[in-house]
Amino acid sequence: MTFNNVEDIVNSNKCMGCSVCEPVCPVQCITIGTSDSGGLTIPIVDQPACVSGCDVCLRVCPGDEVDFVKLSEKYLGAEPERSDVGSVRSSPVGYAADASIRHAASSGGALTAFLIYLLQADYIDGAIVLRMDPERPFDTQVVVATTPEEIAEAKGSKYCPGKSGVGLRYVMRNPGRYAFVGLSCHNQGVRKFQEVFRKYRSRIVITLGLFCGGGITHHGTEFLLGHLGTPPDELSKLTLRGDGWPGKTTAVRKDGEIRTLHKRAAARSAKEAATYNSWMHRYFSPPRCLTCNDLTAQLADVSFGDPWLPRFTTQHMRDGEGGLTMMVTRSEIGERLLNLAIRDGAICTIDEVSPQEVADSQGKLKRKTRLRPYRLAAKLAGVQMPEYHGLYLNEGSSSPLAVLRAYWEYKRLQLAHRRALWPALLWLETFLERQRQLRQRWRGRIRRLPAKLRRLVGR
């Protein structure tokens, strides 16, 4: 299909909201806004001002096409060794040496500690990061952090829309050495930006990626604040993860009252677990996230995520304590700079994991790399598939049940466009969560039954 500009990407449900298109437009006719229906972060094009035949915005857009093999060879120095997690040179597990950063950050704080180290050691002049907007604490703000204090302000997860790509405008206008931090799609856009704008390529010294199972829309933030009983105009501060591991979401009202939502693994009730699951995993993602194959930010120089492996969650990560960070180096520069940060004591490491363990630690990875049912369901849902040059498109089941499940995932995103349905959807998720907990309880009793029988026989 031929596209005129990125508005056509939006109309075909391929936009991920990375926002790389806005700063590169030669006539500045693109602004980043919010869709009326799904609360999506999208580019809005001033069509009369758009120059016919100009395709710069399309050339940097990762929504329609990403050639992972080509970009990996060029910017990481090697073809992806694995289709699921990409190139892996090393993957240490550790945490920020600064205990305050480790406790306040999301996953051990290693990314924040790494950025501060790069800045203080004069490897970079600034870092493009996201922080919560002081004026609109329910939304994010892209900043170029040039001091350790500014980097520390951006610590923690941002489970809401982030326009990281607009930070490239600063790179284009200000010579220097910059680190770029973003999700998988943001890093894909940056690599395509480097392909198109070669004169700015060297200004981005290192790209740092965040593991991502799917984005969150503005409707998701609205749903969350509704559960926390905190309207946007009464919100003083919103922390989306932190305060130890596994972390919790905290809304501070202007009157000083604090409302919290725990992660599903630490939820205090079935409804709280269902609320978290609805917000994070069910109803409030852009449709394009369902066909994204890149959970581990394969095109970043270094990727960061939680090591959700039993040997870490049971031995090293405790409720209320700091977590751990799994750091996946993919390029020579990424590995060298991370090793320097470890050597100089900015980051403490406790172990190393294999590429297979990187894959095993991410529960959503298999779904992300088995796109055949989603490709088939997309045709039924009127959603177009991106071009990955054959990667993953033929993996996964094509059974009617698998396609039906994928189709339901598309439809439930559409259902969540209607706020009036949110209570019913939450009721459904709460019911399913109670059923899941009941099954787990009975499985545990059945597993313990042989031991009980042996004790009885022994008597």
C-alpha cells in the first residue's frame, strides 16, 4: 500500500506513538496529539501544509516496516543471533550501587545509575529521557537531562504514553553526544532516523532500550486514576512503579492523601489484581502493539528489564527491597561502556544469564514472536500488519481457536474505547482472576496431597 504521510499510518492502525516523525518534518506540519476514540498518542498532519512527494516522515516511521537484520548488522555489528531476543553479547544481572536509586527505581535502578555514570565520566553531554510532567503529573514529558539530578528525576517506569521521539529535535539542533532512552519502538525509530539523517548519526552515542510488553494509552491512565479515586485536577504526583520491589503505583492527591495500586503479583485482593491486569495487559494498548515482535528492544545498544527468573525472585528480590536489573548488551560500544560502569562501581552485579534465560524470563515473549494468528486475525479486524521482512510472520498456530483468541484481543481494545463499558470489563476481569486464584489453590492442594498421604501411611 502507498502512503502519503504518517496520517495514513494512523488510519491503517500501524502507529505506535513513538513520535519520531514530528521533529523530522521539513515543513513542521506534524504535531503529536491524542486520538478521540482510543486515547492513542498519534501524529496529526496539517494536510494543506504537507509537501506532496515528501516521504521523510514515512522513512523514519517504524510502524509500517522494520528490517531488524539490516539495522542490527549496521548499528550493532552483527546479525541477530536469535529471532526472539536478538543479538546478545553479554547479559549481567545487578543493581544500582546507590541504594536510594535502587529502592526508588523500577528494576534495580541500573539504567539510572548507568546514565549518571556516563554523564559524570564525560561520555555523554546529555540523555533523552522521560519524566512525569510537573504541570500535568498524569502525563509524561520528554527532557534532555544534562545533570545527575535531572537524570534521577526520570527514574522509574512510565506506564503511560511517552513521546520520546520528539527528543530528536534537540539532537538535530544542538551538536553534542547524547544517550537515547526509550521503548522498543522508540529505538526502532531512532535507528531509522540515523539511516535517513546521517549527519546527526554520530550525535547519538548510545541507545538504551526498555523491555516492553505493550504500550498504555491515555485512556489507561484515566482508568487507573478512576480506580485510585483521584481526578486529574486533584493529582499532585503519580509514581507508576518504585518504592522497592516489585513496586506499586502511587497517586498523591493535592490534599496529601495517598492512594496505591499494587502489581498483580503483590495484589491484596482479586479486584486489585484484576484492575492492574486490565490497565496493564488487557484493554488499553495501541492495536499496533499486538503485532510488535520486539519485547526486548533488539536494536538498542543495551537493553534493560526485570529478570523474572525463579532463582532471582526467590533469593535476591524481596518485597519492599530493591529489585534487580537484567542488562543485555548488543553492541561493542554498549558492552564496553557498561563494563566500565561496573568496573568503576556505579553498578553492582551478582550473576550472568544466558540468552535462553533472557527469553525464559519474559512471559510474553512467545506470544510476541508467534504472529501468525495475529496476522490472520488482523484481516478480520481490519488491522494491517507491519513488514518485518518475513521475520516471525509464519510462526505460531493458525488453528481457528488461536485466531479467535487473537481476534478477541483486537476487539477488547475496541471495547475499551467506550468508557461506559469499563465497569463491566473490570467485573469480567475480576471474575476471571477469582477463577484463576481458585485453580491455583486447588493445584497447590493436589501437589501437597502425596506428601500428606505418605505422612498418614507412616503413622
